[in-house]
Amino acid sequence: MNLGSRSSARIGVIFATPLIGGGMILSENFKKFYEENVKGVKKILEEKFPEIEFIYEEAGTASDTINALKRLGEVDGYLVFVLRHLTGVLRPILRSGKPTVIIAETYTGAGELMIEYKRIIDRGFRALGRSVRNIVNPDLITKYVKLLKVVHDLKNSKLLVITDQVVSQYVDAAFPMAYGIYNTAAEIRGIFGIEIITITSSEFNEKFYDQVSDEEAEKVVDKWFKEARSVVGHEKKDLIADAKMYLAMKKAVEHYEADGIAVDCWTLYSSKLIKAWPCLGFMELSKEGIVCGCEADLASSALMILMKHLAGLPGFITDPSIDEERGEVIYYHCFSPINMLGFSSREYSPYTITTAHWGGKKGSIYVELPVGRKVTLVGLNAIDGALVVHEAEIIGNEYDEKECSTKPVGRASTESLMRNWEWKAGWHRVMFYGEWKETLKEIGALLGLKVVEEDKPVE
């Protein structure tokens, strides 16, 4: 889905060098070593990331750095290569508040990074660093430039939220005494830079839902009946509203050029303010690369936008429910993407259109998610600035009408989860296929977020 043009990333690249400011023994051999490293770094950056604007500076002292930062102007972040020791050259960069990646050359730059790194951790600077012999390592440079680009992409992302009039006003105003969705919206804007656009259900119905014809919807329903492994408890006429919901959400996303959409489905449907559950529509939009958030969960939606940019993966919002006797967690909800292995993947999981919540809810899907694979579950404690994570291995899928329809079962450290559950992150955890804990620690550092591991052994 084409969401329009977005600005390109702009990254300041600073070489900390003894060729400016003095203080180190210099030789022609070192000058040659330095120049070869600078040339090699620039070659990698410009060949691998032609879409990113890199602006280069050099600095030898803290004063040099201050002037370099002024010349660089507004950038999304800094990539710093350190080839000199102990002049405080990094400190102004760290205090700038910009996301910063530092790569120090072991012999000539490790001391500078070592002096600063504990300060980075203790003071929560938005930075991470590595000290290595080979700073002209294409894999290392590529990895960290991609992280800086993710920060940029987040700031250029939009999340469309459909809710009712009162909630919409509070989200936009960040009502000072509000809790939950209201306060979370302000925190998410601050942490990720994601633009949150709210429209009311009446506006959505008038501009988008009511404009979809039954004939358009019938074509979608026919497709679902052909694609689904089975359809339980529904006739074609039962899903016309669901198909219209999908087409209306698609038009709304295109209209607002949004990267994701979140719908306050429980409140709006139970209040008869929307005419269908969004579950089947979310399934279709996920196949088209759109992030979809159940229950207007802004925190989970933000995490899914993060992982879309970071890993190209859809996420599955879950209600984790623990069985301590078996050491299992049932991760359930009424919608899961069927392309959980990647937005670009065409390896779709089989799905059944069914009822849920003990037969009381229609328009749900049971997705048979891949088994025998590791997954990472992520939540956001926006108030304390923390990503909360745990890992599991998917060992099966359950199909029945108990609560929600999609129910992958994971083997996890249930005792640790029960005791360590980060309640400030709520109940939802977003499932992503793969082991992402270490990568989340790195991107978390650049976003100013700590990482809490909920499955650490209980002492």
C-alpha cells in the first residue's frame, strides 16, 4: 500500500581524531591508518545506504565537538567513530539527547569509550557503543545505521485511531488527570515520535464505512470463503459488514497516509457505534503491510510499528494466560496476522472464520500459527520508559470457543512470569516470531528505554 512520500534520514557522522586538537603521538603511519579508516567508512555508508544523507565532521576535543554539532545542524542521530583517547570528545554528543552509536577502534579509541560508557548506562543517555579492532566492518556499520534509520522512520510514522468522541478529545489533549489510553498517547508521541491521528466512530462511518457498497463487500466475502480452511457459524450474509469494515479501514488508512490503524473495538461495537468487528479486516490489512491494533491499544500498536521498521515483522497482540501446572502460556486474541513470518512473506498460515467467546462473538478468526519456533513477547511500560520482554517456544495451537479464537500455546518460564509480570505494561504482550531480546535492548537504548526481562529466574 503506497502511503505517500516521507522524508529521508539525515545522520551526522563524526570522526574523533587526534589530527585535531593534538594530545597524541602522531606519525605518518597513523595518519595513513586514520585516512584509510575514514575512507573505508564513507565507502560503506554511501554504497549501502544511498537513501540516507550522511554529513561528515571531525573533532579532537570537547570544544571541537560543540562546534561540529553546530555545523551538523538538525540530524536524526549521530554515528561516531573514535580513534583518539581521553579528551571528552564524546560528552557533548551524549548530552545532545540525540540517538548516538559509538564505534571505537580498540587501540586508539577504546579508552575514550570506556571512560564514558558507565556514564551512558547510569544516566540513561540515548546511546550505545562497541569497541572493536576493525571499525570498517560492513556488517557492524550496517547493523547500527539501520537502528538509527529506525528511529527516523518512527518519527515519520502515523497511527490512525478510531474511537468515540470523548476519548478522541482526551487523546489529543493529553488530559492532565487522565490515565491509560489518554496518558499513553502523550508518552508514545514523546518516546517514538509517532504521529497519532484520532477520528471518531461517527466520522469513520460517514466518510468511509457508509461509502462502501454491498457489491464491493460481497467480492471480499467470496474471497474469504474460498481462502479460509473452513467457515464455522457464519453464512456469507453474516460477513458483509465485516468486509465493509475492511474496505472502509483501508480507505481511511490511505486517506490519512497512516502506517497503522487501531480501533477501540470492544467499546464501539458493544455501544453499536461501529457495525462490525475489525478482526477479518485487520487480517487483510496486515497482508498489505499495515499495522493493526486491537482495542485501541496504543502501546502495542507503537511496538508493532517499531518492529515493522526494525525487522519487517507483523505482531500479534495477545492476552497471555498461564497454566503453571504445564509450564505453558496460552497467547490468545480474536485476530492474528496470517503472515507472522514477515510482511513480505507469502507463507500464510491457514485460518478458520469462526465464533469466539463461548459462541457470543462472530467475525473472529482462528489462525494456525507456526509451531516449533521461538517467539519474543513485548510490552511497553510508557510511564517508566521500559520495554518488557519474555521469550517462549510455540508448541501448538488450541481451537475452541473459550475466550478468543486464535490460541497459540507457548512453553515459557511461567513461574517467573507470574512473579515478575510488569503490571504497568498492562496485560497485552505483542508476539513477534524470532529471538529479538538483544536487538530490542539496542534500539531501546537509542530510544531512551530500558529493557525488563519478565522471564528472568525468580531468586
